[in-house]
Amino acid sequence: MRDVFQQEMREVQSRLVELAELVHVSIANAVQAFNETDVVVAEEVIQNDSRIDELTIELDELAINILARQAPVARDLRIVVSALRISASLERMGDMSGHIAQLARYRFPDRVVPKGLRSTFKEMGRLDVEMAGNLAELLRTQDVKIAEQIRNDDDKVDELHASVFDKILGDTWSGETVAAVDATLASRYHERFADHAVSIAKKVLYLVTGDWTGADDEVAPRAS
Amino acid sequence: MRDVFQQEMREVQSRLVELAELVHVSIANAVQAFNETDVVVAEEVIQNDSRIDELTIELDELAINILARQAPVARDLRIVVSALRISASLERMGDMSGHIAQLARYRFPDRVVPKGLRSTFKEMGRLDVEMAGNLAELLRTQDVKIAEQIRNDDDKVDELHASVFDKILGDTWSGETVAAVDATLASRYHERFADHAVSIAKKVLYLVTGDWTGADDEVAPRAS
């Protein structure tokens, strides 16, 4: 019974890793589609999101099945419950990728990234992609140092998110309304993607170290 | 044992109702703060959000405790797992209320609602408040007719959300950039609040009827 349980727990873990890898590909493509206004890649991201949704549902069913058959307690129970929450965050990260890709599609053939913000969004996108890659690695290895990197990247994303508003609300901004709307939404999606990565990293950290640093509240969005 | 379990399940339910009622108060105050640029009420909403976060954590601990001690199966297990997910959505609804309130605080003493969008946001806010009230009632009574109302209200919120972008990206819009940014964020928060309400309503519907209508995907945001 115990062996079966351990095997099923490894199965849960490997499915979480698989899901995180799909999210990694998804955000990499979304960022490319957004920065290059590549509508073909954007379409791919949007199509692939349903695969992420399916895998999330399958993973949740497996976890609920384990709860029903194995009735885990203590740390084992926490792991299964955490898996349910981690899968929910990964699914949302997939949604954020889809939203970022969608912005490129809406504006095609115009460029979606407003002038004066190209380097900011390029760096935000790079950080999101790095975080997703690190997340897959963290889920695979449970190396707590990686969780630290994810938090550091999130701090940088938060700063860039704030700088987007500083720029579009600053005196020198001369963009059109549509550019301000796009920048606002795009920045929010990039930032939320990063928030979910941190939320997952905290859960893994908690499972590994037992140190629960509190609820994974989103940092309040800075809007002026 | 079975009696204890039933009593604990009633406790879970009554805590979900309590949480939903707090969210109802929170969104009612947030909407007032936003529409009237009332910074005192806004502050109250932001302060009270930590109470919602605390109750969510307590409820989650209770649910995990029930899983550990009672090892429920079949429908009972689904109910406990759903409670964990419903609490997560309620917590996010509290966050959205906080974000809406925060927008009022950022712009004080200026009015936060852009001209030409006052009646739109008033109606979106009214619908969000109505949905939260219905949600508490749905969790209390499990009356599936209420779930239907929540879905209908969400459709209206989605239409209003789209109309915000139509307006600020339309030819007749003459607002400043800050108004476009505020409208974009505020509309998104109102819409996400409603999405979470529908997501919870679907879960309750599923538990009552056994009819699982699919994952609670967010409707793609319309941005043009």
C-alpha cells in the first residue's frame, strides 16, 4: 500500500513538472508573439491553452483519487492538497500566457507594444519565461535555492510593472489611448504570471522546509 | 463518527457562507468608495481584506483537518475539495474589492471614475454586489435557481466590460491617459470579481446536481 502511494505521489510530481514545462513553452511563445506581433505564434499559444486545461483537470482527478483511496495524513496530505493548488496556479499562468498572446492578435498588423516601452516589456517577458523555467526545475528538484531566484525575479517584475505606469502617466508620454490600454493590460498579465510563480514557489518551499511564510497574497497593483 | 462528520461539514458550509457575506460587504463598500471617491470607506475595505484572508486560512485548515481525520470518499470528498477551491475564489474576490477600493485612494481628491463611464461602472458595481449577495445565499440554500441568476449577471458584466473598451477606444473619447488606465484596471477588476462568482456557482451546481459543465475558464478579456 505504501509503495503504491509513493509511486502515485511520484506520478503527481511528474505531472506537475510536465504542466510547468507546458506553461514554460506557452509563456515563451506568448512573449515572442507579443514582442514581435507574431499572430501565428499567438494563435498557437491560444490553441495550446486547452491542453494545459485538460492536463490540469486530469492531475486534479488523480489527486482526488489518491485522497479517496489512500487517505493520506500529515505531510503526505499536505502534498496532495498543495498539488491541487499548484495545478490551479499553473492553469492560471497558462491563461495569462493566452491573454498576452491575444493582445498581439487584437492589434495585428499593428505592433502591440507601445513605443518607449519595448525594452521594459522585453525584460518583463524575459523574466516571466525565466521564472517558468525555474518553476519546472523547482518542481523537479525541490531545490530551495531556485525558489529564492523566483522571488528575486518577481521583485524585478514588480518594479518593471510600476515603471510602466510611471511612464504612461508621466509628462513625456505621448502615446494614444489604445497604447495606454494595451500597456496596462499587458503589464498586469506579466505581473500576475510572476505572482502565480511565487505563490507556487512558496508552497514548494513550505513542503520542503515546513516554513509557512503566510498566504500568497498578490502584491497590490501600483496604478499611479 | 458519521454524526461528527456531518457536523463538521455543516461547519465548513457555515464558514463559507460567513466568508461570502464578508466579501459581499467588502464589494459593496469598494463599489461605493470607487463611485464616490470615498477614501475613508476605501481604507476600510483594504483593512478588512486581512480578515477575509485569515478566515480563508482557518477554513482551509479545517477542511484539511477533516480530510486527515475523516478520510471522506465519493461525494463527501468532492465537497471538502470544493470547499478549498471555493474559499480560494472568495479570497480572490476580496482581493478584487481591495483593488477597486485602492483605485479610489490613488486618485483622491480627484474622482476616479472617468467621465462618460459613470453609469457603466455604477451598473457593473451594482451587478458585482448583487452577485456576491446571491453567492452567500446560494452557499446557504444550495438553490440552483440562484446559480442561474449569477450566470446571467455575469453575462451583463461581460457586456459592460466590453463596452468600457469600446468607449475608451472610440472616436468620441477625449479622456486623459490616466482615465484610460483607471478605466482599464477598474473594468478588469469588476469583471474578474464576477468571474470568480460564476466559478463558485458552477462548483455548487456540480455538487448539487452532479452536472460538471467543465473547468471554470475565465472568459478571454476583450481588449479592442
